[in-house]
Amino acid sequence: MTTNYCLLSSRNCLKETDKVIHSVEYFAPSCQMKRKRMEQAERSVLVSCNSRTTEKKFLKYLSRHGDIKKHFFYESYGIYAVVEFANRESITSLLERAAIPHNSPNQQFGQQCQPQTTPPINELIQRLSKEESIDQQIISLTEAYQLTEENSRLRFLVCSLLKDIAAAYFPECTIRPFGSSVNGFGKLGCDLDMFLDLDGISGRNLKMPKSGLSLEYQMKRANSERAVTQSILSVIGECVEQFGAGCVGVQKILNARCPLVRFAHQPSGFQCDLTANNRVAMKSTELLYLYGELDQRVRCLVFTVRCWARAHGITSSIPGAWITNFSLTVMVLFFLQKRSPPIIPTLDQLRDLAGPADKSVIEGNDCTFVSDFSKIPLHSNTETLEELLHGFFEFYSTFAFSRMSINIRKGKEQNKPEVAPLHIQNPFETSLNVSKNVNATQLDRFVALCQESAWLFQQIETNTPRGLGGNDTSTPWGLASILLPLNVAGVKSRKKKRHEPASERIKSLLESLKNKNHQKKS
Ligand code: GTP
Ligand code: MG
């Protein structure tokens, strides 16, 4: 007998289907959590559900190959299922019986699909307008945007699928997710950043004996490390393009500071960036995760500021002169360090709390910080989310961007070491500016929006709840009203501010096209 489903990999996961799952579990980039997720992914398969079959029959068929632990359905260019078996052998058995599927799209699975994207902004605004307080609005936005359990599983599964491809060249390699997929600040629909880890096989990080011969070998390798990374990504990129099921639009961006292969994985709907030899970014991911875990207000504020920035075109999905989500997150962290009392510690304080096992030096950069959260003393700041959001807008409305650099290592602004409109020190590679791509126009837009949002926040009509009673036509108020582009633009003209000239916008666009392939990561 043949199956009517299209298996997109030999790995998967799953979930009881009939309920809408709303998980507030966060996804630790800690080794233990990652190992669990990766192991789950290896017992899972991704299935394209093309047949006219019910869920019951689907599960009955698959369970012939072994016990199913979890499964869930989702939609992305068709209906897909992620199915986690109890044992890896089930996958071998299933693959032996798999055949090319019929192409007859079916909507029967539609009702049980788990959402994999955020609600459209209008829906979000309506939803927020019904909340009773600005704090509730911020929490509601965070809940609507954060990654779900299913989405996180799908991310690890895609890493696992890609590992199968990379293993053709590097049998013992691992592909690890980093960035917002695992740092606690990921929103549904965010890209999937992956890191090809070859340390286990290439001996890259092995300690060399101190003989002259080894030294020569080390130097040779040091000189060509970048070239090696480029060649590795080049061949993997080729494989992904030729053989990656559902991988389309493969671009090899090998001349960027951090070379990468970019592609869309259609079955999951993820935009993927694959890098190699990018350990500092893994450390930033862990640091961001740690900050998000220390106080629940951190994540809420980051989600809200990111959403606000996207709604007003401060951030963009196109690389260019815009502020990135990563820079914005660092700006929120800095602001929280500057509260009195501070809500989160500085990176230097986290380094001082580190134990011997936490020591980490990557390419000469000190990336040490404490991993045991219980050692971190917290202050008794009791500000509400509303106060903090308002405070964020006020803080950056008047920040001395022209002279000062944002520095989360010290938790204090420092004199700018170089000329750049916006200077945010890279927390680990301290001579770098994470926002060096940002031009003066984009920074001015950010500051103007902070001023306008701070002003709107103080107005009675903005901060009085109006949506009580759950009425569908509630007027936007509070956070909902500062997410409305027209509202903020309205303030701009009321205050007779200079509009950004068209020539500036065109200049930005041209710069973005020029930079597109060169400066994804700095
Ligand atoms: P979104 O994808 O926008 O949701 O956020 P992200 O945090 O995943 O950002 P992005 O995909 O751009 O980058 C992935 C990770 O690379 C970040 O989380 C950082 O750890 C790191 N990174 C991104 N941009 C920079 C940068 O400009 N400098 C440095 N040093 N690291 C960066
Ligand atoms: Mg990302």
C-alpha cells in the first residue's frame, strides 16, 4: 500500500490537534532545552496533506508505523502536518512505504490548523481596543505575537531537515537555530536564523599542541577561515538549491561580513538564513534570552516596541538604512538598565557574576556572563508596563544621539567613538556598531515618532479606555491608538513638523538596494 501524503523529510513532531494552543512557554537556548527540541525533531516528519482524507484516517495510517506522540496541522501553500513518533524507527518504516503523492488539494484539515503568523495589524488594533488597561493591551499584544509551541517545533524541524542535506558533506554536523527563533523575542513569522556547527568534526576549536608545526597550521587556517566558511556555505547552498524539498529562491550572500545562504522554505513558510562560524551571534542570542527571562516586563516591552516600529515603517523586512529589530531590542534593554532602580543588570555586572565554567572567549572577544540565573540580584522596580512604554518614548525623544553611544555593557551612555548617526555598541565585539547601517533620516524618523507617541500617550482621549463591553466597533485607544499610522502622522502635521521629502525616501531606498547584499550582519 502507498501513502497519499507527501513526506517532506524524515523527521517531525506533533501536538493534539483540536484545541487552539496558546503556549507561554519560552524556548530556552539552553543546551538542555535545545537538545530536547533537536531530539524531538529527529523523531518527527513533515507531511504535505494533499489527499482527501480525514484526520482520523491520516493518524490511523501513520500509526501503523509506530506510536504517535504528538501532531498538528498548519497551512502554508497547502495543508501540512508535523507528526512526532515515539521512536525513530517509525520514520524508517514510514519512508519505506512512502510514494509520490496525488496532487489534489484538500481543505478538510483546515479547521484544525494552528496559526503560524501574527494577526493582521487591523485585527490586532481591534483586539487591543477592547482591553481595559494599557498594561493589558501590552500583554495581549505579546500573547498574539510570541512564538507558539508548534511554531517553535517547526523551526527545530526545519533545522533538522537542513542537517540531512548538509550531512551529505559533513556527516556529523549540527544545525542550530539562533536569533529571535530562540531568544524569546521572536514573533510568529520571523525569519529562521541557523548556524552550521562543524566544531564536532573539523577540529576547529580543538586546542593545538604548542609545536612549531601546529602553529604554522593554525596561522594558515586563521588566514583562510573566512574563505573556508564561504566555500562550505557555497556547497551547502548548492545542495539546498538542487535537493532541498520546498527550498526556493536560494541566494548565496558570501561577501557579507557574516557570509550566509538565504532561502525560503515553502512548507514551513520560513525565510531562512544559514550561516557558519558565527559563534558570537549564538552568544548574543543567549544574552537576550537571559535578559528576557529576568523580568517579564522585558519581553512585553520589546514585543510592543518592535510592533510599534514595524507599524510605522521604522523597521523593514528589506535590509537597508532602517533600524533593525536587534538594534531596537538593545535600545529597550539599555533603557531598562537606566531606570531607577534598574530593571535589568549591565553586561559587565553579568560578567562579574560568572563562574569559571561560564568563561567564554570567541575570536579574542570576551563573551563571558553568568549562566546561573539565581545568582543575579534583582532590584525592586515596580513600574507598570504603561509607565515603561511611555518612559521609553520620552527617553529616546531627548537622547543625545549626536554625541553619545548606547552601551549595554556599561549600562551608561558613552562618548561616540566614531561618526555615525546612531551608535549602539556591539555587546561582545565592542569595537563594532550594531546600527552602523542607520542613516540620519531614519534616526530622525525614529526620534520624531518617539516624540509623537509620547505626546499622544499624555492625551486624555488616548489614555481613557473606550472599548469596555467587548463591542466590535470599539474606538482605538491607548496602545491601539499609537499603533495607528494615521494617528501618529496626524500629530506630526498638527505639530507642523517638516515632512520627510520624497528625495530622502528615494535616497533611502537606493541605499538599501545598494547595501542589500553586503550588510545583513555587522
Ligand atoms: P528578527 O529576525 O528581526 O525577528 O530578529 P533577530 O534577533 O533574529 O535578528 P536577525 O535575524 O537580524 O539576526 C539574528 C541574530 O544575529 C541576532 O539575534 C543577533 O544575535 C545577531 N545580529 C543581528 N544583527 C546584528 C548586528 O548588527 N550585529 C551583531 N553583532 N549581531 C547581529
Ligand atoms: Mg532573525
